[in-house]
Amino acid sequence: MSLKVVMQGIESSFHHQAVEKIFPNEEITLLMCDSFEKVTNAVSKAIADYGVIAIENTIVGSILPNYGLIDTGNFEILAETILDIQMYVMALESESIHDIKEIHSHPVALLQCRDYLQKFPPQFKVIEGKDTASEAKKIKDQNLRGVAAIAGKQVAERFGLKILDSNIQDIKENHTRFVLLGKKEKQTIQQTDKASLKFVLEHNVGSLGNVLNLLTTFNINLTKIQSFPIVGKPWQYAFFVDVVFEDENFFFEVMEMLKKTVKELNILGVYKQDVSHAEVEFSNAILNGK
């Protein structure tokens, strides 16, 4: 029986590539949504076995709303994958770059190409759409002239569009991290070496330093930290962190100690890290605030 995997976007999108990378050999029934919230709802309601969502990008940083979706749902991060993201401008075969009057794409994709888009005249329209591949497909289906989309090269190939410009993202080494979500009570994962955590601190001087010192003392390597405003509590923040470790049992022992240090702790997932070539560059960019 095939696995039901839900994602934001349509076939040939970057999310679709992420699904294929996470499940290279499994039979997949793909469920497609037009928002990240619908993805997590499908997993929560058991409409899908798993969901895949983007969590951060080396240019635009963390996708903060998705952290909130992960934290509030009854599921956990089961895996991650990192994709090299190269952006292309595409339009109908009859068009040239000089014919384009407006350009469509997903908001996060547009943010990755801000420098490029600023080169166009003020009357040029930049339109936020549902996702990269859907906007490209719309151009083909509706025969839209004077309109281009920003998406991956595979999208142009899939829908028969002409590439007008290549590698237009602000930073050429551009990567996006995607995570696999599943219902918490069903999961068993082996060979884990990475975890994602959320904790809330007492509003005391040095409370964050105490957490960082604890992780350092027990050789738990912090690879990411992201603050997140707590709704209804002005100037108070939760912290989302990623850590890597060598021994899972020892990691959970440290987590028991961490519980005594923080006000609230939620282990969002314990999984195997993606050790592809993008790992070091991605972590460095996120920690430097890029």
C-alpha cells in the first residue's frame, strides 16, 4: 500500500523534489495543498500519513509561521532534507525578457530574488502566488502573454515554458531545508543524531546562557537558534533550536536535565540529519542571520 504524503504546491515544485528525495524508493500517493496550514491539518486529521514543509532558507532565513504550525500540532519532525535552490524566470515560448510586464511566484521565492526584481522599472508588477510551479502552470494553461514566473528549471521543463533568465536568486549558493512531519504517537526512528527543540525560559537574567552552557557541557552541539514571540505575552519569546549529538540515550538524559532549567520544553523531533554538501553552508548562513 502506498504512503500518502501531503505537501504545499503541485508536481514539479521544490516540495515535490523534497518528497522524492526523502522517499526515493517508496510508492507515494501525493496529496497537494495550497498552504502550509492545510498540510499540517491533513497530517493531524490522518488524511495523509506524512507531510513535507519548508522550514528555512539560506537567503530569507527561518519560515517562522511553519515553526508555529509544527509546535502546535500533535506530530513531530521525522526527517529533514536540504535542496539546492536555483531560480529561473520562465514564460511562453513566444516571449522575451523585454516582453514581460509582471512576474509571479510564491512569496518566499520572490524574497530570494529581491535584488534581481529591483532592476525592473517601477510600473513592473510582482505578484505573490500560491507556489512556484502553480504560477508557471497557470501561464501555460491560460496562454498568458507578458507574464513570467519564477520557479525551478524542472518546472519549465515540465510545463514547456522558455527560460528567460537563470540563477537569479540573490545568493548563488542557495539552499532550503524541508522537514517530514508525522503523527507523534506512531513513530519509531532508528540511527538518530539530530533533534529540534522548543523551550520557554523564565524571565530572568542569564536564563538563556544557562541553557547554552548546559548543552556545551554535555557536548550537545547547537547548530541553530531562533527566537519566536509568544502570543499574548509582549516581549517574551520561545526559542527553537537544532542540536546534533552522538548518543541518543545520552541526549535524552541531557533533556531531562534541561527540563529542570527551562519553564517549558517540547522536543519537536529526533531524527537523522541530512549530511549532504549543503549542510555546513546552510547552518553557517542561518547562524549569521542571512
